[in-house]
Amino acid sequence: MGNGEADVQMSNSIDRILRGTITIAAATALVLGVPATGQAPAASQAEGPPRFPMRMEPDPRVQQRTYHFADTNEDLAYTVFVSSKVKPGIPAPLIVALHGYGGDSNFIVRGRLVDLAEENGYIVVGPMGYSTMGWYGSPVIVLGKGAVEPPNLPELSEKDVMNVLAMARREFSVDPDKTYLMGHSMGGAGTLFLGQKHASEWAAIAAIAPAAFMMQPNQKAILAPIKAAGLPLMITQGDKDPVVPATNTRTWAAAMDELGMPHEYIEMPDRDHGTIIADGMPDIFRFFAQHTRGK
């Protein structure tokens, strides 16, 4: 599938959601990756299409925080989880987790991710990315007749992520050789973008069903700095994903193969845009555990 066709497919999926022509449960699953049979955010309880930003009841194990974002003189939300196995003064591994389109980090810093972070002794931070639709510095997909607001949204979104990373390093004893980046959908695109731009910050990165349509024509240029840094990259994908089709993500896998870079591509049968998050999470934690920066 070419970049234009994939772009149209994602745009059409979200446009259908906004017009209310698919069910609320399906809308939640498509945009935010929440299984249609799971807990829906409060905003989706009313009749009619979901309204952005959407919210989900936070995982009670996760801290809800804010900090002052000097660039725009406003307070931005972010989340923090600290495993009970993390001990003061002992460097711990850190994951920066990027949420998908329309939600906040409570849509990814929860459930299976938190279970595995607790079990394996991780700190996890979830930035907002400035906006629920910020794209983390990667090319912004503007739906319908909208415009990028504010005009410097990509820069603000990227800076928010890097600010949260810096705050985590100041507050906790973070192992610089075990600092990882992951993200879902829009956050998967952000993972590829921030992975290549700040390759020296990470020990490994993982993109879940990355909605990286706008970077598709320049795949090898995006991947080249990741390869040059020796940065291992995992991509997980469901073969039944209606928002980010597997045919699209396979082109990233093919490009990684051609470049001969350290990577894994895992395509899971019968998983869609939502179920791939939790079901692919054990493989992501395995992948991270296998890679320490510089080794």
C-alpha cells in the first residue's frame, strides 16, 4: 500500500469515528487502542461520536502529575509508575511510553505495561506530548480541513517528551544504559522519530502499530540514524489492524531487513489496533531486557 493510500485509510477511519458512523466501542478501539470489550472512557458513555480529548480512568498504581511548561506558560500532565523493586541510589531501567491519538498517557501506562514494569523493576513515565494529538515531533497528520495548532506543535510535543525524560533522570536514579522508548500508533510514529533524532538517549526502542504514514516515503532516511547508532528497534503489529494495516507496517520491516540493522518485527495473528498493545508487551519487555546501551 502506498503512502497516500495508507494516509487516506487512517484519515477515513478517524473521520468515520468523528461522524459517528461506527460504534462508540469500536471508535475507542480504533483511535486509542482500547479493546472494544474492555473499559471505555467516560467520554464515550454518551450517545453520539466520542469527543476529544478522551479520558480513561487511570490505573490506580500510576501517579498523575503536572509540571510547568515554560515555553507556553501552562501546566502539562504526565504519568509516573515506579516498581516496588526500585531502590534509592540503585540505578533502575526507565521506559518513556508515548500514547496514541486523542488520549493521554493513561491509555498506555496501565494494565499489562504496568504489570511487567512492576515485575521487572522499571520506572515508567508517560508524557502528554504537549497535546492529545501532538505527534511527538513526527509529521502531524491533520484530519479533514483542520490546521496544525499551534503552528509549532511538533516542536512543543517533542520538547515535552524530552522534558519529562529529564525530570525523571533528576528525580530518580536512572540507569543511562537501560533507558528505553516505546509508543503506540501516533506514539509509534513518535518512537521512530524521536528514536532517530535522539538515538544516543536510548538503549532500545519499540513501536507498536506505528501510524508513521507521513514518514513512509523516507523510511530508510528515518532508519539510517537508528542503524548508525546501533540502536535496536522492535515493531509489533496485529494482522487484523484496521487503522494501521499490517501491509503498511511490513514495509518498515522490509526496510529494516534491507539496511541490516538490529531489529525484530513481530506480527501477531488475530490482533487489531487495540489488542496488539497488551498482547505484544511481553515481547517488548523481553527485547528491552536483551539490550543495554553500548553492549
